[in-house]
Amino acid sequence: MKKMSAIVAIVLVTICTGFAQFTEVMASLKAFTADTVTGWKKGATIFINTSQTSLTNWSAGGQNSLSINGLTTVFANYREKNINWDNTLDVGYGIMKQGKINKLIKTDDKIDFFSKYGYRVVKEWYFSALFNFRTQITKGFKNPGDSVPMSNFLAPGYFLGAIGFDYKKHDIFSVFISPFTSKVTLVYNQALSDSGAFGVDRGKKLRSETGGYVRVIVKKNIAENVTFGIKVDLFSNYINQPQNIDINWETMLNLKANAYLSASLATHLVYDDDIKVGRDTDNDGVVDKRSARVQFKEMLSIGVTLKF
């Protein structure tokens, strides 16, 4: 419980920081007129980076390696006087070949589709409906050479639908609050289903939850050619331990060198009380305890960016 409180505290501090940054630019935002652009606005960004290491008679030791990572973001947003409809699709994948290991090691894998439709009720407040779908493309393994996957396509697959109110200001800051949210976890893999992975009952492929949901997004240009973004999703299950809040928290720092070259630093923190991670507490090589743990991923990338 203490760990959970610490995580929530960190998230709240980050959100407050985002609010502080938001207020810093409010003066300039007030000088802006209302967005008069209506209709569809579409685009895509493709980011590709690769790294390679080759060693020959290298006395300090090491292994040859080759890695490549890619991220594609597609968006289609619709605007009218009182209508705001945002749609995004993020697809990321990364692989690495290291040493004499024949199998490729997966370093990144995600499909994330998001759609939010809102109708303005007063000023920057919208009555909105939101849908989010997340999964991965291929099997994931804990170690190279393992035969039993930890995940697969639609194992898990997360579906989230929510109705609530959205506060949105100039595409820089938004907060969506929903007291009516349905979250469905799909484990479309028999072995993972039988083991009760990702919170489903053993042998079942679906887990449904009803609760409250908050989504906060902050995007800001903190310097010329430097942008910073925060996306935090919080979900509380009304029926089962509502105090244990599921957290999905992403940050992204982008630095643009020129029209094509850029660098990015991304972090992704996940806490889901229903996902139990195995641990070997006595170091005997056997997993003897399973509990919810903080999941964290960090990616530093330098590569080519293409915008359409």
C-alpha cells in the first residue's frame, strides 16, 4: 500500500508540474483567437533509428549487436464550432540481434488506438465519449530461446470505453474525467489464459471491470525545436479494491536537429494490481511469489523522422 501511495504521489506531482507549465503560457494563449480551422486535419510521423556494434579481437570483450526501432503515429482530427473529434494510432516495434544468438530479441512492440469525440457544452468543456485499444503485434519472451511466451497479439488486449467531461485548451492541455468507464482485458491465448495471466480467471479469456477513469495530457514546446509531453491514465475499479489505482504513465521529450534528424527520450510506467509478476525471493531459481510490481521502460533514440 505504501508503494502504491508513492506511485500515486509521483503521478500527482507530475500532473501538477504539467499544470504549472500550463499556467506559464496562459498569458500568451489569451492573446490567441479561437481556432477557426474546421474540417479534417490529418497527418503521420515515422521515426526510425538503428544502432550497430562490430568487434574484432577486442581485448576488453563484448558482443556484436545490431538493433532497429520504429514508431509510426497517424492522426485524423475533426473540428467544427462545437465538435472536437481526435483519433490517433501509434504502432511501434523494435528488434535486436546480439552476439551468436540466432533469435531476434524484441525491444519494443505496441499498437495503441485512441478516439475521443466531444461536443462543447460551455467554453472549453466538452461532453465526450472515449475509446482506447492497446495490444502488441508478436509474441514476447522473458529470455532469448524461451519457448513459452509471456504475451502475444490480443494477449493481452485492452479495450476501454468511457463517457464523461473533457476540458481542452488549445491542444496544449486536456483532462478527461469519466465516472462511467468499462475496461475489458482480453487474453486470447490458451496457455496464458489457463495460467490466469493479466488478471483473468484461470481458463477464462475475458475480464471486465467498471470504474472511474481520468486521462491527463500536457504538450508543450519548452524551447526551440524541443517539445515535452505527458500522458497519464488512471483507472479505479469500483467493485474490486478501488483504492488500488491502475496507472499508465508516458512521457516523451523530442529534440529536432533539422527537418529529418531528431532524438527522443521516452519513458513508460505501468502499474496494474491485476498483473502479478513472479519473483524468486530465495534465489533458488524457482519462482515462489507473485505480486503486483511497477513496470518501467525507457528508450533513448536518435534517428530519422519523416512527417506527412
